[in-house]
Amino acid sequence: MNKTILITGGAGFIGSHVVRQFVVNYPDYKIVNVDSLTYAGNLENLIDVEDAPNYIFEKVDITDRPRLRELFERHRPEGIIHLAAESHVDRSISDPLAFVNTNVIGTVNLLEEARSLWDDFEGKRFHHISTDEVFGALGEHGLFTEDTKYDPHSPYSASKASSDHFVRAYHDTYGLPIVITNCSNNYGPNHFPEKLIPLCISNILQNKPLPIYGDGRYTRDWLYVIDHARAIDLVFHRGQNASSYNIGGFNEWTNIDLVKELCKQMDEKLGREAGTSERLITYVKDRPGHDIRYAIDATKINAELGWKPSVTFQEGLSATIDWYLSNTEWLKKVTSGEYQRYYVEHYSK
Ligand code: NAD
Ligand code: DAU
């Protein structure tokens, strides 16, 4: 093994696709997946790679500094790809401190361990995975670029913005080699069914209401998760030091149009009469501080690294629905236990 890469949050939605991307494509790397397995982490997401000789799982909480220190000393990683986070905006509204602990303190713990382990920075890299939500909300026109000013509104996006600032500060102050990626909304297999697309797939299967916050005109830019994993691979290996890259699908949808499209595809795949699933759409009270529109300008990553999405939204959505239809056991398991549907508690009228 010629390189050890530590990937945090590898049992989660995006992290599991990133772990797979690296384990399969880099057999000469040792991939260490560091995850505390919160409600959102699930090792079943990695069942196909868990026996690979270049893969190791470590159940460690990134807020636990002594455990992290021991882990860094034992594995001595040259690269860190940091995805572990509390990721759901609605949960951040009810429990902001959990987001400060993992997203801010946990990130600084990792930066500190990297700083103390790395005597020289040759061949080292700390890749921080961030979000377009740090840029705040767009009006009707325009796109987020890498130069857009940070303007977070939710406790989640404020915690991610804070962690981005710490990552940059460790470069500017200590010279730590870093790179940051800010991505738009992901969708695809293994997405926890509290987020809009998997929640609606799950509810359609159970004939439950499809909750649409506010008037449903909020807009998001959707990217297939495997295309995000490919982008992370490129930026980790070839991105410029101390730089940031926006990643997005050039694929904007209002929530209501997206859910209607999902209903249409679900009816076809389930052999239900057209319009059956749409009748489940239920408008509910809005999310507080709801950002009206996100959209990414992905010109830089395309021009510098040649990245572009590999699937259309129709293809990606169809593959995603097929995955959920073939993995109903997964859906059942992850929705038992600690999982709660926060919208019921906070937003239903
Ligand atoms: P997720 O909630 O599905 O997974 C998060 C993972 O982190 C889980 O496996 C969880 O067990 C782990 N984790 C949480 N707290 C931890 C802790 N204290 N110590 C160790 N592990 C911990 O999240 P996701 O949607 O896959 O997002 C991954 C990253 O990508 C996050 O940093 C998120 O901010 C960012 N991101 C997500 C999206 C999106 O659309 N989902 C878009 C852009 C950026
Ligand atoms: O933009 C990137 C971000 O995308 C990531 O950083 C976050 O980790 C990820 O969770 C996601 O955040 P959103 O808040 O955009 O995703 P969510 O799926 O929660 O909501 C998408 C849109 O759908 C948003 O406008 C809120 C709305 N919504 C959501 C849910 C769960 C509804 O109308 N009804 C719902 O039940």
C-alpha cells in the first residue's frame, strides 16, 4: 500500500460512495473509514467492499480527541477526506449544538491531528467536503461561484461555513495543504429517508402524505451522488492547493415540480394509475429560514479538471427509484430505531 487515506463519514450517504470510489479504483491505497455510526451511518452501505484488502473500518467519533490521536498515530494517513457531519437542516433547527460539536469541533479536531502528525506537507492533503448552503440564498437569477460571499442562514449551514473557515485558517496560519469542495444537493442510493427525495419515495411506497414545505417553489440543484464521488476523486488528486471547487449538476428543480416528476416515475414503475402518487402531495408549514434557491456554477471544476455529470437527471432519478424498490429491507431497517420524521413534530400544520 503506497498511501493511507482516512475518509470520515464513510458509512453515510455520500461517504459510502466516496469510500467505494477509492477502494475500487486505488487498490494500492489503504482506505480507513472513520465513522461513529450515528442514526445516519450504516455499514450495510458498504457491504460490497467491506472484505477488500485495502479497506479498514474504525468506529470513532471525531469529537473524541484522544481516540482520534490514537487513530492518527496508528494509521499515519497522508490524505484526509472529511465528510463526517450532521447533515440535515431540519435537525439543526431543533438541536444546533449537535451540529456545532460534530461539524465545527470535530473538524478542528481533525485539523489539529493532521497538523501535529505531518512534519512536512509533501504529498499531504486535507480535503474538506462542504456544501453550497454556506453561500446562502440566491434570488431568481445568478449562480454560486467560488467567489460568492458566505451568508449561511440555518444552524447547519452556519456550522459548515464555520468549518470551512477553520480549514482555510489552518492553511493560512500553519500552511496545512487543504482543498475544499462545495456541492449542491445530492440524490441516489443509500440516501437517508429524511431528505426530500428518499422521504417521498418511502412515503409513496407506504401511501403516506408527501410533505411539501411552504408553497413548494423553493429551488435546488440536484446531482447524482456517484458524480459527486467522481468529482471528489478528481479534486483530491488534482485540485490546486488552498483552492475551493463548486460542484453541481446544472440541474435546477422547484421542489413541487421535482416531487411531481418523482410521482410520475413511481406510478409507472409500480404499475399504478397515473396521478395516484400525486394525490399524496400535502402542503405543510414552511421550514424556518428556508433558503429560496440554490444553484451552482460548476465552470471551474469543468475547465480545470474536466469534470461534468455523467448521467442526466432522468437517468439518475430512475436508477435511484429502482435502487429503493430493490432495497425495501434497507429502507425498513434505517427507518426503525432512533429515526424520527422531524417534519411531523415541527412543521405540520
Ligand atoms: P449523512 O448524514 O448521510 O452521513 C454522515 C455520516 O457521518 C454518517 O455516516 C454518520 O455516522 C457520520 N458521523 C456523524 N457524526 C459523526 C461524528 N461525530 N464522528 C464520526 N462520524 C460521524 O451525510 P451526507 O449527506 O452523506 O453528507 C456527507 C457530507 O457531505 C457532509 O459533510 C455534508 O455537509 C456534505 N454535503 C452533503 C450534501 C447532500 O446533499 N447530502 C451536499 C453537499 C455537501
Ligand atoms: O444543498 C446541499 C445540501 O442539500 C446539503 O448540504 C445538506 O446536507 C442536504 O441535506 C441538502 O439540504 P436541503 O435542506 O436542501 O435538503 P432536503 O432534502 O432537506 O430539502 C430539499 C428541499 O425540499 C428544501 O427546499 C426543503 C424541501 N423539503 C424537504 C423535506 C425533507 C420539503 O418540502 N419537504 C420535506 O419533507
